[in-house]
Amino acid sequence: AAVKARIFGLPFVAFRGADGQAHVLADTCVHRGGALHKGRVVDGRIACPYHGWQFDGTGRCTLIPSLGADAAIPARAKVDAYPVIERYG
């Protein structure tokens, strides 16, 4: 599940990848500005609730559904990713 977080007034989304590792990204999709925390986690990637763009834990877009599974993803299709350290369970 995706979790919304606001730190220093800025919106973030936290989720776990397929391997269970925690990831934190900016909460705004680069396509149309959708709130990623309202999306769902699909195979360890966060999917935007509007058009289904999927982002991995590094913020790189891995799927644009309207282009098809084999389409080349533009390098600029990414969101900011932040380092995560888990402590105390």
C-alpha cells in the first residue's frame, strides 16, 4: 500500500518494492500532476491513479500503459526519489 507523508510541508509517497525495501518518492506524477499516494502498488512499483504510469523505487518510469509494454520510456519521465533508512522496526 502507498502511504502519504508530508515533511517540512512537502508531499511524499512511501511504498515497498517487490523485495520489501522501503522507497520514498515525490508525491506528484510528472505526467499530469496526480497524487501518487492515491495510486496503488503494482509489482513493487507505484502506479499513478490517473493514467497508470508506473514508477520504481528510483523514481524512474517503467511503464506508460497508453504506449504499450514494449514502448521506449522517455528519460525525463521520472520523479524525485529520496534515500530511506528504516530503524526501530
